[in-house]
Amino acid sequence: MARKRKIVKMKPAQKKAVAEKPWKLKLKTLEIHGGGSEKDTDLRPGLYRATAFPLGSFERAKKLFAGEERGFIYTRINNPSVDKLERRLAALEGAEAALATSSGMSAITLLSLHFAAPGGHIVSSNRLYGGVFHLFRENLPKLGIAVKLVENPFDLKLWEKAIRPNTKLFYIETPSNPAIDVFDVEALARLAHLHNIPLIVDSTLATPALLQPLNLGADVVVHSLSKYMGDGEVIGGAILGGQKLIDDLRLVWFRDTGPCISPDNAVVLCYHIESLFGRMAEHCRNTLLVAKYLARHPKIKKVYYPSVGIKSRLNKKLMPKGFGGLMAFEVKGGTRSAKTILENLKLFWHAPNIGEARSLVIHPATTTHGQLTQKERARAGIPDGMIRLSIGREHPQDLIYDLSQALSKI
């Protein structure tokens, strides 16, 4: 005889508890809805072109300027349009808070000053964008901040060996520019935290669509929003991390030096971020096809893309969602051959940016990394025959044809 199932009636309070189960939005949804709140009244991010905001009472003004109460004061410090961008970026990166800046370089400079000035020491990968390399090598030492550039940043023993009693932070780009090196964020974070050192990761080339370094143990993430985030339209930067760090930055170095982003740029960035995941998928697909073509070409000495070469399997474990749209290759014949190819490309634009809809080309040794000595470039894996490509969203067969006809000229 079948047993009767006992029907348990749920009390109203229990039904409500089930109905209110936390709803965690997917990342693809957060690019559109991230940072939103019940107080939002605009379907699209509103543009607040205002310099100052009402402070209210005497006591409230005092608390706002002391950082004891949150609110809008002056657009150099905070602004509703910028706040919307910051909340969306924080949602995408899984950060407590974000600080939008005028550029990626200003974000990196702010962090360096906050953590290491005066008399501090930074340990950094030497696989860096040329502007950051020059900042670390030339200008931070003028401010009393020493920097050690690790020449083989894949070797954790060299990072540990570089640590001093006054080391204030570890710094890496992953993937790096222009060699597209992929680093093990988890392993480097473990080493940094073993010595009570924060790890800062420049994740510009990955974006949150491909990597979230904070979930891997990084303490701070920095972005140049001028690249994939803004689809090449506006300049901006961002710092993401804990609420206390962001508050401290905003109230001291940020407020005193003024590297703020304009409200107009913040709104444009919010619009472009809404298409980030789709664009990144297209960049990844196109770049993979171009890299495979160049890897088979007899005039190419080496292809720089994480899915090509002996580290491809490891790289895919570190970044399973893809590697983005930046790649490079070394052509046989050095600078002369590189110049011939660059001047014969018809579809690629010769321009110094990354992440636009159109494909871009540049010769790093004489432009973006021209401030490095030849020895420094060699140590950073940037040969004279390297050409950097920012692969856009054209049809990949057209990009391959353009590269093919340019290569035929050497």
C-alpha cells in the first residue's frame, strides 16, 4: 500500500523568505544594470554638468568635507554622473568601491603616491606599458619612491628576492602590453600577502569580461578606461578595491592633486560599458584567427598571443574566457621589415590606442616603448622587429588579407 505524502503548509513568513532569496545578477547583466539602485529615476545615466553641489546645513558641510558623511560636494571630488560609473565598475569587478580618474596613468600615479610616498619601495614586473615603465624608472624616484623592475616576472623567487623592509606594493599588468604575457595572479597574491604587501593588477587588456583579479586575491585593480571600456571614444581611468582605500584616496591624494574625470566622459563610458561583453567576445575571436594565420607565416619570427606557443595550455587555465584583442608579432628583418609592413597596411590605422572597433597598428620600439633603452626593451621582450596589433571588429578575413599583402612587400 502506497504511503501518503505529508503535505506541509508553509507559513506566510516562510513563503516570504523563499521569495526573497538573494538574486545575484550575472556579469553580462551587470554591464547594463551594475551599480543601479532603487533611487535611480533615469533610464539612461544622467549628465550632471555642475561644478558644485548644495551642502545643506553648517554641520552637514563640516561632515562632508571631513569624510564623515557621504554626499556630493564638488565635481573635482565627486559627481552624480561619475558616481554612476564608479558603482557600475565596482559591480563588474566585484569590488567594494571604485574611484574614476582622468586617465589610467593618473590612477597608477595616485596609487604609487598613496602607498609608497615618501621613502617607499615598489616591486613591479618589467612587462609594462612604456609610460608606466618610464614613470617607475624616472619620475617616482624623483619623489623618493624606489622601484625594482623584476626582469623575469614569471619567477616568484625573483619577486621575493626583491622585497625590502620598505616595500609597499607589488604591481603587474596581465595581460601585459605589448608582449601579452599572462601572469598567475593567485600565486603572486599569495606571495605578496605572505609578506603583508598589497598586489595591484592593471587589468586593462582583460577587462572584467575576461578576468576579475580581485576574486583571485589581488587587492587593487586599475584600468585605463580609454581602451576597451570606452571603445576608443574618451579618456579615463579607474581604481577598484576596498571602501577604505577608495575613501582614503578620494579625501587625500585625489582631492589634493585633482585628476578627476569629466561627467561627460563618465556618461559616455557608462553607455559603452553596456556593450562590453559582446565587443570583447568579437575582439577575442578575430585576434585568435589572425594569430593562427601569422603563426604559420614563413616571414614571421614569433607571434605574441597567449593562445600561441608553449605556454598556451597554462595561459588558458589562467584566463579561460579569452585573451582580448591585443597581439604582436616579430617579423624577420627587424626594424626595416617592420617599417615596410606598417607603411603598406591599408585597413589597419597607424594609431596609439587599443580596443577600438577599427584595427590599429604601431611599432612599439620607436613609439609606445621608445623611452626604454635597447637593453631594457630586450629584457622586457620587445625586439626591434615587433609590430603591435590592436585587432578590431572588422571581418577577420579582411584583416588577414591586409596583413598578407603587406607581408608580401618584404
